[in-house]
Amino acid sequence: MRILMLSWEYPPYVVGGMGKHVAELVPMLGCQVTAAEPLFVDVVTTRFAGGPVVEQLNEHVRIFRVDTLPLDPLDHYNSVVANNQFLVEKADALHAEAPYAMIHAHDWLVGDAGIQLKHRWRRPLLTTIHATERGRHQGNTPGDASRQIDRMEWLACFEAWRVIACSDYMRNELVHYFGLPRAKVDVIPNGINLESAYACTEEERVALRARYSPNGEKLLLYVGRIVYEKGLHVLIRAMPRILADHPNTRLLVVGKNGQQHLPLATQLEVADHIEFLGFVPDAERDCLYRIADAAVFPSIYEPFGIVALEAMGLDCNVIASSVGGLAEVIQHDVNGLNVFPDNPVSIAWAVNELFTDEAAAARRRQLAMEQVSSVYNWNTIARQTAEVYQTVVGERLGTNW
């Protein structure tokens, strides 16, 4: 079975969780067998960050990076949609060489290309939605571009034979916002690849602790994009209460442009206890998880929260908002601690709970690592995805277009 996958992001061009998801999923898809035949996957993606034009990832997976026009920052939506045509042209050429059985498109960014190819080839379209525009804006669509994105998300779901969501929360969001039948949406979680995590040496850990905790400070770690829905401002607002109980505490912020929150930290008189690290390489990030006393994910909106899995898999205590997919990954007092979203007092309570009961924290960390290995591994996720492929292709063969 040959599958065409469309993704706006693929390494080295990775902006958020979608790019990481596709990068981890496709190699494992090449190891799957459907209906006693191997699965072949071609990924057509953009080339915004360079990389080889053609890459043979393994025996069954190829990556095709397509040059596109620069995006217009004043008209992001329409420049993205216009660039979809370059993906369509490449896909058409590949389909002419050896036809595909199905198209798998990731998010609205490649929705136009997926829909065009569906009707041109009369092949079923599978759409994975990683997040929604309305979800990012607490149910609203502020401005014309936001409304255009929302409509493309709806259209990509409407035109799809089936839709994949990363959590029950996301499935409920799609049903509520777009009127999708629940039975049309399959829930397949994100995952992480622990084998690719950097094996931080003891010397590196000691050096990092000496750098960021020279006086034995407790270390809180935030990792993520610096956008409103990730809630970093909520965590910073919690710092005065945290410091009142545990004055020897520091917060490390990993993410580009984190210093935009420096005025808030200064206003709250906690700037001396926060270090904005900006972008850090993956290896250093993995080491930070291993030395931090807790990773805190204070999201206001989170379809899944793959960073929480990264922390769990690297033996780091997790405190996370009880919102969206995070509430499904982190079970309160089982594998981490949940806090109320947009609530600094709740975050301060959880930090105090974690710092004052180390035995309970160790128990939660151990269970978290076990769950990451058994539930959120990419081989299991790829098998579930291949089963959806088999279902869709099988239904198409028995259906008049």
C-alpha cells in the first residue's frame, strides 16, 4: 500500500509539535505491514529550512522537500494556501510514477493540497488535526485570517474520509466546533522516542546544576513556545507565592523570545529568580529535564502536550494544567500533579506539594516513565495509524466515488 503524506513541517523545518510528530511517526510507519503487504510512505513537505530535496529515510519511506515562495507576514493565510500548489505539483508527479492508495494531510496548512488531490485522483483523504484556531483563541476567531484558518480546518475535516485527533479533548473540540460525527474521528495519541533522547552524562548534569543551582536552588523548568495559550505568564505570576514558601527556587525558561515576559517578572519582583535561556539545543534541553526538580506546563489551551511526555520519559516531575490533552496525559497524583488552568495559586500549591513530599514525587515519576514506554511509544502509534489506513483504503475499494 502506497500512502502520500502532506506536512507543512518536517526536519530541519520544525516550528511546533506537528513537525516533531510527523518526524517520529513516518520512520515507524515504514515498519508496518497492512493486509500482508508492506506500507510505503512518501512525505511531501516544504523546504523552508533547507535539507535534501529527496531523502530516502528507510526502505519504505521517502521525504520530498519542495521549494516554495517566501511567506507574506501581512497575509500569512493566503501565502500558505498559494504555496500548497507547489506541493500539489510534486505529488502529481509522484502519483504519475506509481499511484497512491490514500492521502494523509496534517492540519490546515496543507488542507488545500490534500483536498485538490483527493478530487483529482479520487483517492480518500485522511486528515490529522493537531490543534484548532478556535481552541487557540478560547473559542473565538479574532480577525479575517483567523476566520480563514478556521474555515480551512472545517473544510479539511469535512472533505476527509476520516479524521485523526491526538486526544479525546481534541475529538470533542472537532465535534463541537465543526459538527463532525464522533464516529468519524479516531483518537491516536502523540508519543516520544526515548531512544533518541540525549544520554546526559553525570559530568554534564553536575556542570548544569553548578551553573543554574550554584547554591543548591530548587529548579523549575518551563519548555515551550512563548505564546499566550502556553501560559508562561501564569507561571511567572505564581513565582511570588512559590518564593514565599521556598525562597531558594529558580525558574528556567526554554523558548524563543521568553524575555518578552521580563517586564512582568520585574513588576512582580521575581526577575532575579528567573533565567530566560531562549532556544537551547535538544541535547541541552534533555539534560535540563534530568536536573530540574520539576517541569511546569501551565497551558491555557493544549490539544495534547508532547513536552509533558518528554519530561515524563526523562525522569522529571511534571506539574501541568488540567486542560485539554494535558489532563489526559497527566493524571493527578498518579503520574504528576494537575493544577487549575490560568491559576497562579494552584501552581504554587502544586510546587509546594512536590517539594515537601519527595517520596510521593518519586513514585509519580516512576509510573510516568513506565507509561511513556508502554503507551506513548511510536511503534504502537504507527500500528494504530496503519490500521486506520487499512480501514479507509478498504472502505474506498467497496464504495462508488
